[in-house]
Amino acid sequence: MIFDAHCDVLMKLWLNKHLSVKDSSALHVTLKGLEKAGGKVQLFAIYIPEAVPSEHQFDVALEMVQLFHTHILTLPNVKWVKSRRDVANLEEDEIGAMLTLEGCDAIGDNLVRLQTLLSLGVRSVGLTWNYSNALCDGILEPRGAGLSTFGRTVVKENNKRLVWTDVSHLSVKGFWDTIEEAEFVVATHSNAYKLCSNPRNLNDEQIEALIKKNGVIGITFVPQFLSDHNRATIGDVLKHLDYICGKGGEYAVGFGSDFDGIEQTVQGLGSYKEYENLINELVKHYSAAQVDRFLFHNFVNRLH
Ligand SMILES: [Zn+2]
């Protein structure tokens, strides 16, 4: 069983509403792929492309919620999950789908917009994407500012609603402010900086802080975040996993593929269907209980 903490299928559907999630070759995550590889819970991010003017962004977020209903929840055996109990209640042949928000640009500085998205089922909130907004700076914003007063208000709202705050994409200062403020913190798609020096990755102190905070790090299949060379392999995915385990993170690590948010893919991990190849490698190096933890339980255990 696989719990995958991040994909961008909703963005691809928004760009092309005629795509079918059943078995389209234009998508990395499909129902066929989930069924083949043992996908059990998939998180679907609302990510609004940078090109959308700010005054339209909230409308686009709502359109993506609607696409989640029309294109994902209508798939056979796919059920909407919002809690650990919902996941536990899935039948053997059922797959859970959960909504997340990647970046809060769409809410502007309006808390009601966030509250509305939470009421519509969003269970994990990334505060910003790579740049700045009313909450925080992202990791590629040269200023590198941390949480604003409004950013702290949003994190407190997440805490109150038992929603995860996602630190992937945050500036370093924003990361540490969030560690201080958030009760339920995850990095849905980030790797270890020590192994690959991309600014999107987490340094040792950040990894240790997440582990200490009872958070989870979703290792991501973005080749540029896995290897400093031009291409990445499943072996690189295992290196990041092993590194985080070595820091004491055996119970604090999972996977967040970023499928459908990436152009290039890991060799042998070109779509959800090929998750099997990763699992086949995992079982060679870890016990069955460890593999289950990485693939599923570590994230599920943090749901409320
Ligand atoms: Zn992302």
C-alpha cells in the first residue's frame, strides 16, 4: 500500500479538462497506475500556475476543487478521505483521495478564503511556492523573509483545524518560524541537501527538527532534487531515504512523488505504474515492516 503525499494532477486537469485520469498517457498518476502499483492514498495538490493573475487565483483554486470532484472522485473505487478514520474505513479495493494546497497565493491576505478551502476538504497547506506572498517567502525569493503576522495566523488556523502545515518550498527563515508555530508539520516533497545541493532540499538541522517535531518528510522523485548530476535513479531515491533514516528518521519519512508536476522523471520511475520498481528495491534493503512504514504508515499515522 502506498501513501503518496504530493502530485499535480489537478493542475494538468485544469490545463486540459479533457484528460481522463483512468489511463491517460499524458498523466503520471492514473487509476490504472494506482491499481497496478498498490496506491492506497493519493494527495492531490491545488497548485495554481504562476501565470494566473492574482485576482483570478482564488477562482482557479475553486475550479481545481471542482475538478477533484468531477475527475477524481468519480473514478470507480476512489473515495474522498479527510481523516485517518476515513483511510482506515477504505475497503480493500478502494483508493483514497485527499486535497491539499500548494502555496497560499490564492487566498491573498484573506483568512476566510483559507477557511473556505479547509471547509472544502483541504487537509495540508503549503504556505507559499518558491516566491513571496502575504504569508512568507519561498526558497527562491532572495529576501528570504520568514512568516508574516498573517502567515502565523494561517498556521494557527491549520493547528486549530488539525491540518498539516507543509514546509516544502519555504525559505529557510520561514521553515524555522513554521517549526516554532505549527503543531502538525510535514515536508510533502523535499529531499536531503547533504546528498543533493538544490535549495529546495532540507539541510541536516531542518531534517532533525522535523523528526523532533513528529513531522514527516516525503522523499520526492524530482531528478534535480535527487542528484547533482543530470539524471537520477531509484538508487538515488534509496540514498535519500537511507540518509534520513540515518538521522533517526525511520518513523518520519515517506514519499511525495511530485508526479505530474515534473517534466523529467527518475530512471525506472517514469510514472505511478513504476512505483513497483521502487518497492522491489526497498524490500531488498529493509524489512517488510520498515517498507510499510516508509510507503504508508509514517504519513497515515500523522493524519487526524
Ligand atoms: Zn512543489
